[in-house]
Amino acid sequence: MPATRLQDHSDLYLQQIINDLDNGALYDARSHLHSLYPAEIALLLRSLPIDYRYQLWGIMAPEAMGGTLAALHGEVRIGLIEHTSVKDLMAAASQLAPREMADLVADFSAEAREKVLKKESSSRLEAALSYGGHNAGGLMSMDALPIRGDVTVEETLVYLREQKKMPANMDSLFVVDRNNHYLGMVAVSTILTSDSVTKIGKLMDSAEAISLNMPVAEVATIFEQRNILSAAVVDEQGEVIGRVTIDDVLNIIREEADHAVLRSAGLDEEHDLFSPVFVSAKRRAVWLGVNLFTAFLASWVIGLFEATIDQIVALAVLMPIVASMGGIAGSQTLVLVIRGLALHQISSSNAMSFLFKELAVGAVNGVVWSIVVAVIAGAWFSNAPLGMMLGGAMIINLSCAALAGVLIPLFLQKKGIDPALAGGVLLTTVTDVIGFMSFLGLSTIFLLA
Amino acid sequence: MPATRLQDHSDLYLQQIINDLDNGALYDARSHLHSLYPAEIALLLRSLPIDYRYQLWGIMAPEAMGGTLAALHGEVRIGLIEHTSVKDLMAAASQLAPREMADLVADFSAEAREKVLKKESSSRLEAALSYGGHNAGGLMSMDALPIRGDVTVEETLVYLREQKKMPANMDSLFVVDRNNHYLGMVAVSTILTSDSVTKIGKLMDSAEAISLNMPVAEVATIFEQRNILSAAVVDEQGEVIGRVTIDDVLNIIREEADHAVLRSAGLDEEHDLFSPVFVSAKRRAVWLGVNLFTAFLASWVIGLFEATIDQIVALAVLMPIVASMGGIAGSQTLVLVIRGLALHQISSSNAMSFLFKELAVGAVNGVVWSIVVAVIAGAWFSNAPLGMMLGGAMIINLSCAALAGVLIPLFLQKKGIDPALAGGVLLTTVTDVIGFMSFLGLSTIFLLA
């Protein structure tokens, strides 16, 4: 089958499905789904407005539900589960690997969960349930194939052939001692190309294993740095418990990147694009409330200078410029620091060098743009001293913005608060307050004298 | 070797290296590097202020330079290349696979590039150079192992053993016809567990191949949706040219996510955290200039109402609240749409449903918060009508913010402009202008009568 699979396909499918549902052509809709991968059906469901979504879900074959639910998260998944009978949920769950099943049943109702656990009574599922969490244990699958280092390539090949079928995406076997303690790993391709009498121990790469409670972000970093496809997961005693494969890591990296962007707008979780209006409104109201507080703080600062503005109205016209430029300059620094912290590029050893550099950049741009705004504003209001106040405030605010852009995320990180969530609000609070205060303050001192 | 590798290690290494360099303990610094993976050395170099960075680079063994340079990008890499002799560059390049080498020599000076090409005169390198670019051709390695479908498992095993060593991270072989045209792929693990007389064609999975000119973002989506570790790359005739492995895709996904965050602050490329002050300042000045233009636009709107502000100074105190809340509400919608477009969740088929939902959310939050601000502002200035103007403007601005948050990214996407880069500026321009205009306009009409 030749290549060329365009992404416009997903738009096309969406349009087709909506047409089918609008026309009551349910059989067509169902057969359109047939050619899709579970992850593609999941994308389709997330993209459908709620009524269409549940209509489509209602005509899906239970066999296709398992993989699709496994590829969904959060609100969308919970909504679909609520629209599925316990019987269909059991059928869906039974098609998944233990780890995915454990992840899925966590979203089930108590009744459905109990039924699935009774039916599946597998020790692997129980283990998967106990290892859940945002760490290597929650990410791993428990189908590692441990072998002893003192067997030969030939014996290994015989052993593998006896397995009949190897787990999906298995590129390596793990070498263990007689107590199942991890020693290293050996690539399947190495076994294939080696002499049949060679001992596995000789072919082994003593790559470090991942500990059960390592946070997923660290697991992702290790995969990125080492260009590996899988790694062994070991418990505190060093015993091999499972393996993490790179396709799971890929999903984690995508999700984390996604969350960082959402958090910057105060949207913390994986929400349904089409959740009901009041649910969405309530969720966003919190963030608006936080920002309203900081907006009133800025207003309060302006209020301190009411008498000055009363005498020189042009100040009211120009003051947003200082605040806005400070916010922009500060957020550039902020983004660099948040990213530097996430990639472990910025730490206590180099934070000072970076702070001085950013201060210098802020001062240089402050001077350059202060001249520009001073000239424009001075000409606009035929008032050179007014322009100079604007320019002076700009230098002050851009320097403070650089300082805040570096220090706020470092402070938040130290306090265990996600800088991507709270950094932007705190920064604009600082740049608004300092922007208004410096411009109106300088003007009060020098223009009203 | 047991597990537990903490990420604090990277901070620790950084501190050690800086100490070593400060104390002139170059031998210690060099031996500290010995235990690190190339990607870890790359991280270290990126995290070092420029003087330290070049000092460390100067004492690195040329053998370690290749992998390290391959793990770096942009400014940092170019800077290091400029500080390396042509002889060392040639040694560094010679350690890389053709694709990585092609990628690296593209950053070399003309002289060094020519020398490497003369020395390495490999047809694979030439091919890699010709396939460069931001598509599957630039991502693939050219070490695919094609086999015919009519050979048996036994014959394949013999053939593989003859290879002595298989390329890194190879989990699958590609099945081709007699003209080297792609038919499907077969996992190495399947070959291992199958009967020796079975024909490879029977074991084949007819997964679609990736075409040479498929954009990398699409390649990434395919890997995410299908949970595969590698895929064949074919040319227009369907002939197998190479393979893409998931570890390359992982890097792409990380970089794209990274760029999306940087672009939102007008930082478009992979820049050095420690680039010289004037270089950084100049780069950021462009974005500040764009924003200065929009800030002056907002000022001009305020200027239209100078006479009104002159009579009611409280308007100047309160007006930033309307603009700021509009900006926050709009950016929440904007982030959802930009993400929805990137994940192919939003398209022409469902954009309208989403727009209406967002408008409703904006209106609900507009009403709720307009009551809050009306009460606070009315009480603050003992002026109920003033509070009502603020509340009314808030409803208008939050509704317009929702509209702008949906339409701006859709419009930019249609025009081929990255919404993550330009969306935020355009949005705040709209919410500033409408915020100031609605509040000051309503007040002019109703309070000055």
C-alpha cells in the first residue's frame, strides 16, 4: 500500500460522520468508523459536539470501545462511560492490556468497577491497579521478558519461539540474576545477529533501569537523552517488575506540553471542548476572578494619582503604553525561564548570570523604546516633558520586568507552585503596578511642580 | 546497576563543572564529562554561560564532539562549531550516521563542509544531504533492511546473522517486492517467535508507509495514533528509501511543543540563553515594536475620549479593568482554539458549534463579573451609574473576546500564519480597543448627558 495519508482526512471524516448522523444514515456512520484506528475514533469523538458524540457512541460496536476509551482522557472519557451500559463497559475493558484496563476502570462507577474486577480477577490487573500514579509504575506494562545472563543465544531463541507471541513493541529483553534482580538489557536485534553459542551476559548493555516511583517527567527525560526504545522498571530491591516503552513516553511528552500551554491560560485539566456552557463558564470564572483582583490592584494604584490625572488628562491616555510594554518584555523573559527550568537548563548555578544578562537586555530595550515613545508622545501632545516622563517610566518598567521575569518563576518553583500556571498573572501584576506607578509618580513629581 | 537517577544530577554536574573551571581543574572537568551521555553534555553546554562553555569545549576530546553537536541546535551549536578547528570538526562528523552528519555539516563553514564531503564521499551522505528539510526525508535514516515476502523465517534468520550487527533501534524489517516496492512490515519479535518454515509474507503487517515529503508534524501524528516504533519511508514510486524511528519523532514533538510556547512570546527560534546582550535585545525589540504599535492604537482610542475623562477622572482609574478582563477571557478561548487546531480537533465542520458555545460562556461570565465590578466600582466612587457603565462594558468586551478568540486563529490559519505567533497580539489589540471604547463610549453617552 503506498503512502500519502493527509491530515485533512480527520476533517473529512468529521464532516462525513456529521452528515451521516444528520441524515440518519447510521449504518454508513458505523462503516466509516471501521477503517479507523482507535486513536482516530477518539479524535473524532472529541471533535464532535456533545449530541452527535453520544449518538455516534450509541451505534459503536462494543469491541471497538475498549481501544477508543483507552485513547481518551478526562471529561470526554467520563462522559462516554456514563453513556455506556455496564455490560458494554465490561466487554470494552476486557480487550485492554492490564495497565490500560486499570487506568480505564479507575473512571468507572463503583458498580461497574467491581464487576470488571470480579470477572477479570487477574493478578496482573491487581498489580496494575496498585502501581497506578504519575510515576514509572503507572506508566509501565508488566509483560517484561527477563532472561538469565548465563544462557546462550541458541537457548534464548528456543525460549522465545516457545512464547509463540511476544508482547507488542518489545525491542529488548532484560537480563536478571537468579533472584530476578536487574543486571542489564539486550536488544532482540543483537540476539538475532550473534553467534548461537554466545552467552547472553556477553551481549548485555548495562543500561540503568528506572525505579518504580520515578516521576513520569524524569522517565521522559531519560528516554530523550538516551535514544532508547524501552527500559526496565525495578522495585526498591532491584527486581524487574515491568517495562516502559517509548510510545507511552511519547504520549506523556505530548500531554505535558499540552498542559503547559493550557495552564498559561489558567486552564488546568484536559477538558471537553464541547462541555456545557455553565460548566465551562464556572471553570473559567475562577481565573477571571484572580485576574480581577490584580486588575483592581492596578486601578487602586492609578486611583492614588487621581489628582494628577485631573490636571493632565494626557497621562490617562498614555499610561497603558508603559504597562503593556512592561508586560510584553517581562513575559519574554518569563517564557525563557519557565522553559529553562523545565529543560533543566536553569538552576541555582547559572541563575545569577542569566539574571544579569536579562537585566541588561531589559535596560537596553528600555532605553531604545523610551526614546521612541518619548518622541511620539511629546509630539502628539506638543509636550516634551510629558514624553520624557513616559520614556523614563519605560526604562524603569522594562528593567523591573526583566527582574520579575527571572525571579517570579524561580520563587514559584522553590515554593512548589507550577510557574506556568501562576507566573503570567504575577508578572503582569508587577508590570502593571510598576508601570502605572512609575509613569504617574514621575509625572506628579516633575510635571506638577 | 540499580535504578534511581535523579534529575538534580544535571544541576550538580553544572555546579561541579563550574567549580572545576573556576579552579583551573581542567583534568577533573574532563573526567566529569566522561560518565555523561552526549545529550547530557549538550544540556550542560547549553546551560553554561558563554565563557565557561567555550572553555569546557576547548578541553573536550574530539571523539565526544560528534554526538554532542548532533544533540544541539541553532545558535548554541553554531557558536561551538565556530570555536572548533576544521580538523576536529572532521573527526566529529565522521562519528555520526549519514543523516546526523548531513544535518551537522549544514551548519559548517563552506571550507569545513567541503573537506568533510571530500573525505566522507559516501553515497548515503550525499543522499541524506539531498533529502534534508522539515519532512519525512529529513527525519529518516537510510539503514532500512528490506526483505522479500517469499523467503522463510529460517532464511531471514540466516540473512540477519550475516549482517553481524543490526542498526540501532530496529524493531521491524520492511517487506518489499522484486522492485523494492513497499508491501508491509514485520516485527523482529514476530520473526523470532514464528515457525522456521513460515514465509515472511504471511507474517507481514500491511501498515501504510510514510511518503518522503510528508511534513514532520504529520509523521508525529501517525506515530502517536498507531503506537508504532518505526515506519518505512517510500518515494513517489513506492520504493523503500529509509525508515523513521520513534526516537526521532520524540525529539520533533518536544521541539514543536517548545516552539509553540516560545512563539507565544514572539521568540521564534531556538536561541542561546546566554547569547550576548545586544544580540538578545535586538531580537526581542521587534516584538516590542509590534506591541508598541498596538499599545499606541489603544492610547489613540482613549485619546478620543479625553474630554470625557477630563470631566470624570474615575474613568481613567477603572478603564484598565475592562481591557484586562477581556484580554484574559479572550486568551482562554484563544488557547483552546490554537490547541484544537494543532490536534485537528477543530475544523470547519465544528467551528460554528464551538463559536456559539464560547460566545455563551463569554456572555455568562460577562454578566456574572459585570455585577461584581459594578457593585465594587459603584461603592468605591459612591457612583452607581459609573458602576453600571463598567458592568455594561464588561459584558460587551467579554462577548467580543470570545468571538475574537475563536475567529482570529481560524483566520490566521486560513492565511497560513501561525496562530501561536500572532494570535495573542491581535487578540489583545481587539480586547484593548473594544474594552476602552465600550467603557468610555457608554460613559460619554449616559454619564455626560
